[in-house]
Amino acid sequence: MIVVKFGGTSVGDAEAIQRAADIVKGRLDRQPAVVVSALGGATNSLLAIGEQSAKGHLIGALRGVETLRERHFKQCEKLLGTSPEAAEVAAEMSATFDELASLAEALSVLGHATPRSFDAIAAFGEQLSSHLVASFFSLRGLPAEYLDAREIFITDDNFMTAEPQTDAIAEGARDLVLPLIQDGKVPVMGGFIGRTADGITTTLGRGGSDYSASLLGAALRAEAIEIWTDVDGMLTADPRVVKGSKLIEQIRFDEASELATFGAKVLHPNTIAPAVRLGIPVYIYNSRNPNGKGTRITFDAPRRAVSAIAGKSGITLVKVAAAKMLFARGFLRRVFEIFERNGISVDVVATSEISVSVTVDDPSGLESLVVDLSQLGDVSVERDRAIVAVVGAAISEDSAAMGRAIGALDGIKVHMMSLSATGINLTVIVDGDQLNPAIERLHDAFFSQARK
């Protein structure tokens, strides 16, 4: 068995869905289960509808509903034509959009939206796409069977970033998905969405469709998980920043996870975790280039000093200096307890005897954080910073690579530098406007033609 996941661009329109059908058809002998995202851009449109409704802009919200309705009906007509399936799917979609319009009206009356409300709205995208994809697969002769993902992906009630309940998901996969596969069917379901034990719709957060695929793969003990997107695989750098970026044909689990966390857009950071636990290889392919080599993510990939460079902007640097805490026990513990109490996650940490510096990528809640931290010492906040990550399984073992990385940044102001505890990620904090130059310099230092 394998899990095949198609991202938003890989099911973005009729032509993309036709390509997806061909890909699945070529994998029938491997017993695929299919996970699909919403049509490209649909989730953003749905969230915008929710925001407009909550602000009382009902006319704009309903206009957004109709725009989405027209888009989905147009793709339905292209894919299904005048077949019996077309009438059935059109009726289902019409009812779904009527429900969405009613929800928008209700939020407009209330004048605000909760995370639970946003989950209810965002979930429509995957519900619509999975119905459409499953119906088209059937029309093309594939033994597809639609499944409501919410019956399988049981989560807690932390709306918008719900935590999967792995035991319940394993049970759902065993009871609902596995029998279909054993019967020669191709289960088709949406990613990203789930429900609580009480039946309330939730989502796994942005990029959660990849996570859904990995969770399903782990639950089924799949042979492999395939992520189909719009790039050839994981690259040595973002091709929008570095024109000479190269395909990484094999990469280790821990390296891929670090790259995803620190800015690589191909993979959702959580995708790797369920696969890692069971050693299930993850493949990344380009649905527009199905014969490409892609990237294989596994335990046994070669160990390299540097595998890729990644980066992300919009970082805030928080520094706490407390001379009075010199050599005091429990200083760091109290610092991080304050971060936890304020619900703020930390990416990179650097410490000395009297200070600690950390980066956060979500500035919301900083005001109360600073007030609490001020009880421990002097607090400074530096905005508009960026993280550059030099990732390689053996970078900490190669002093020449470390030196080359530092030398490549000559002339760029470095605010902070840290080597991860696992020794596979050298992270550097620079000014926001220096992110791309830093990535370009580092990529040139490690991947230029002269160093091949």
C-alpha cells in the first residue's frame, strides 16, 4: 500500500486533476490511497470569506462564495461533462455552497468569528475537491471511493491547529480505509480536515494536507508516502532566490524536517514525524513532470556536510539580559516558562552566563511576554530579522564547512548564530533585507559549479 497526496496546485483545475488520475492509474498495482488538498487558493478564499463575514461585510463575503461556486462548477463541467456523476456532484456542491453562504450570514450577524468558525469554513475546500476528484477518477475507470476524511482523522479541539489522536486515526484507517483497499478500491479523501470525538470539524493548520497523508501512511503501515506538488522535489535552495539551485535526489529525514521548519516551502514541517517513527520513506514529485526523479526522504540517505540552504523572514529576536542572575540557578527555566505561559514558540536559542536570545516567528502576544520577561532583567525586541539555515547531517563534523559558511557571510551583519543540538543545522540571524543575499552567498559557497 502507498499513500498518494496531491497538493492544491496538483488539483487546481480540470487539467491538473486529469494528470492526477493518470498518476494514480499508473500506481494501481501498489494499492494507493489518495489524499487531496483544496483546489489551489481555495482555502485562502474561504478564510477571507470568514474574515469579511465577521467584520459585517456580508455582501463582499457572499460575492466570494459565488466566485468560488462558479470556479468549482466550471471545473466540474470540464471534468464530468453531462455524465450522471456530474448531476450528482453538482447537487452536492450546490448544497455545500448554500451551507457556506448560511454560515457567512450567521457570522455577519454575530460580528465575530472564533477559531472553531474558521475551521468550519476552511474545511469546505477539501470537502469539495475530494468529491470532485473521486467522481472524476470513477469516470476515468479508476475504482475510486470517496471517504469523508473527518470520519478518519480524529483530533482534539484545538481549533485551527488541532492535534491528531493517533490511536483513533489508526482505528479509523483500519475500519474504513483498509477494507476498501483490500477490496481493490482507491479511497479518496481530503487532507487538512478532521473532527473531534464529538463530531465538530477541525483542521490541522496550514499545510496540514501533507500531515494528513503522513498520518494515514503511518496508520496503514504504508510502503511509501508520495507528495505530489508543483516542483521537482526538494532543492538545494529556493529557486526563486537562487537560480542555480539543484535537485536533492536523496535526503535524510532529520535534514528534511529541519529544512521544512526553517523555510523550505515544499514540505509541511509536521509531515515527516509520523513517517519517521515507522521509517516510511517519503517521496516528493512534480505532478507536471511525473517522470522526474523527485526526492526520496529516508533514514539511509548519504551524510553530507551541507545538503541545502533555507531561510525565512519576518523573524523577531527577543533578548533578555540579567546581570543580577549571574550564575543563578533556574534562570533559563523561568525564561522558557514565561514563553510557554504566553503560548509563544521559540525557534533558535543562544545563551551566555547573563543573557538569553531567542527567535520567534509569530509576533502576536509579544507585549505581554515582554512585561513578564522584564521581571527577570532587561528585555529588548528586534523586529524584521531573518533566519538562514545551513543544513547538513555532517556539518558539525566538518570544520572546513563551518568555516566556509561563516566566511561566505563576510560583510553581512550577523545578530546571532547557533548550532542545533543534533549538529545538523547551523542557523544564522541576519537583517531581514539580507536574507536573499545571505542564501545566495552560502549556496554559491557550497554548490557552485566549481565545487561539484
